[in-house]
Amino acid sequence: MRIKSAFKNSFFGVLGQLVLIVVGFFCQRTMNLLMGAELVGLNGVISNVIAILSVSELGISTAVVYNLYSAMARQKEEEIAGLMNLYRRAYIVFAAAIFGLGMAVMPFIHLILNEVTFSLGYIRLVFLLWLVRTVLSYLLSYKRSILIADQREYLISIVTLIVNVLNYSSTILILELTRNYVLALGVNIAVEVASNLWLAAYVNRKYPYLLRLRRVPLEESIVGKVIDNIKNIFVMRLFTKLLLSTDKIIVSGMINTVIAGLYTNYCLVTQSVLNIMVAFANALKPTLGNLFLEGDKEKDIRVLRQITFLFFITCSTASVCVFCLVTPFVRDLWLNEGYLMDMGFVAAMTAQFYVTSMGLPLEIVMGVTGLFHKERNIAILTTSVNLVISLALVGRLGVVGITIGTIAAYLVQIGCRMGVFFREYAKRSVLPYLADLAQYGAVTLAEAVILYRLAGRVYRSGLAGFLLTALLVAFLALGCSLLPYCRSWKWKSLLETAGRLLRGRSR
């Protein structure tokens, strides 16, 4: 049942991201060509500021879902309801806190937007709409957690897909007809509110005991565990938000908002692919959460290495394709030559994407093993490395320097997580896993260097030429990634798992 659930969650999660890539690029193209890179930069910076403010959520979602895994497995309805009741009350408080913080920040938001032509009133109105959008999501979406813990995340993926397609489509239509981005944001908010209300109604029907036990308190011992986890997750969330959200703010504040818009365009390319990886990773969490409860450390390590190998196959292929194809894609198909950035940035951006993606398997196992107290210190160190290196290099290297800082931060994060997981949890040597990552990195680098030159010779302008080059690069990259490992136990284990899925069997 585990494999089936993971497959279903992964399928719909990845399918949703693939569809969103297409509509998302159309929407971003419309924003760039009709409204300009400055609005794209403004939108990106404001959304990142809101993301930092949202850290007041404190990580209770992670703590609650972690405890829901066990409660769902034991079918303890009162414990499940108690956790959800705690979750609901906390989210009301957090929504109010986010709104208060946002209103306090709003008078100063223009200070991090360098060389903008928008009026102060317009900037603050866009910020306010983003703030309202975020606050409403906290008030209405908390019930999604029980679906995640119950291995039904595919339902969330389907609803999210429908919502995002509607939002992107309405944004394109409104901008084409009226050039009114504020109206587009308002429609987006309405669509998201409607979807969250529907999802909440579905959860009430699927788990009727949640309404029946709406006032049931959670046992004090469990509340204590949740609070202890929240204390550790809060610091981790705070510094993780800073790591993920400061780059665009630094670009806008220390360079200018137009460059932040160009940077946002390239980030959309890598983030779209990364979202597929994240959707797959999230789909695996409930299954791994149940698996790791068995306490077989050797099996846990083997599963981690299997998942990392699977991520390597996909990440290396995707990274090589991004490196070889992003420039002709932006110049010839998506936007135009005025939106290009240099190859130094492209190389750094691709490296950041690869390192971030390859860190996802460790992120999964750190979450499902409950090592929250260790993640706190890792997050502080990681964010500090990012800020110090980014600020030190931005004056000399510009956007490339900021990206190098982020790469260094993620490398530190991976190293620390490896040490914690293998030393504190598995109590085994980290060297085999470290050797895996080093080999995967070397193979990917070699593929990128060789195939970049080949792609430059093969590519011809136009959609047909681009698609032909993309297929050739993807096929060769995938083949080069698999060739050294075609006789390895990791590849054989993936084939065996695929065979069980095709035969309709599970463990």
C-alpha cells in the first residue's frame, strides 16, 4: 500500500507541476511583455518579503503532521482531532500575527525597491493584496495536513492544479484586456478562497469525527511534544525563509528592481523544474514516515541511497538541459534578447538548482525522523553563510556573487544534514553516501561541459530546432547518468520497484 500511495501522490504532484510550468511561463511572458520587467521584479520582491513574514507560522504544520503520522497509523480519532484542533487555534493566532507584522512593514516596503517608477500608493496596494492573500490561506487551508498524513496528498495536488490554472489564466486574460495587475491579484485571492473552502468541506465529509470532536483537547503529554518540536522548528523555519527569500531582496536593494525582474525570470525556469522535484519529495514523506517507524536503520540508509540515486537521475538530466537550453529558450521562444543574462550567471544558477535538488532526499529523512532540534542549528549556519558570502560578493560579481553565496549555503546544509543523520540517527559511517554524492556531481559536471558544446552546434532557431536539441540533450544526459550505474544495486532496486508497481503489487 505504501508504494501505491507514494506513486499516486507522486504522479499527481508531478503532473500538476508539469501543467503549471506551461501556464506559468505563459503568465510570466504576459507580465514581462505587457507590464515590463520592473513589475516582475516588484512582484518577486514583495512575495519574498511576505514569505519572510510568514515565518510566524512557527513550523507547527511540520510538528503536527509528524505526530499525525503515528496517530493515523493507530487510528486514534481523539488524538487526530486534538491535533487538528490545536492546529486550527494556532493558525488563527498566526494569521493575526502575520497581518499585524505586514501592516507594520508596509510603510517601509519601498525602501528595498531600488530605481522603481511605480507610485508609493501602488506599491503599498500590491503589498497589501499579497498580505491578505497569505493571511486568508492560513485561516482556510490548515485541514490539508490530515490529507498529507493519510497519504492522500494527490487530492491537494489536483485542487492546487485547478486553482493555479484558473489563476494564471485569469491573470493573462485580465492583463491582456485591462493591464490591471491589481484586479488580477484580487481575482486570484477569490479563487484561492473558494478552493480552500471546498477542500475544508471535503475533509469534514471524509473525516466526520473532526466536527464531532471539535472541542476535544489534546493530551498534555502530546501537546508538550508538539511544543518542543515547534521551538526547534521555529528557528529552522526563520533562517530557512531568510535563505530562500533574501536573494531577490538583495538584488533589488543593492542593484536595481529591473535586474531583480530579469533574475526572477531565470528563477522561474529553475524553480518550475525544482517544484516537480519538491512535489515528488513531498509525496514520499508520508510513506517514509511510516517506514521509518519500523526502526530498521540499515533499511533506512538503503532507502535513502535509493531515493538519492533516483533524484540524481532526474536532477542531472534536468540540470544539463537547463544549462544548455535556457539561453535560446529565453531569447528565441519565451521572451527576447533584451531579457538575457550572461553565461556566468547561467552556470551559477544551474549549479544552485542541482545542489538544491540533490539536498531534497536528506531534507525528507530529517523531517520524518523528527530531528528538528538539529535542523535549527543547521538553518542558522546555512543562512549565515548565504548572507555573508552574498553580501561580500555582490559588489564585485553582481547577481553571480549572490548565487555563489546560495550555492555555498546549500553545500553546508547538505554536509551538516549528512553528519546529523548518519551520526545521530543511523549511527553508521557517512562515507558511502558522501561517495555517492561526489560521484553524482562529477558525472553531472562532465555531462554539462560535453553536451553544452554539442547543443551549440546542433541548435537552430525556431521551435522545431529547439525541441530537437532539447530531446537530444535530455536523451544523452539521461543515458550518461545511467550508464555508469546500470549494474549497480541501486538501479536494480528501482527496476524491481517499478516492476511491482506495474504488476499491481506492493509490500
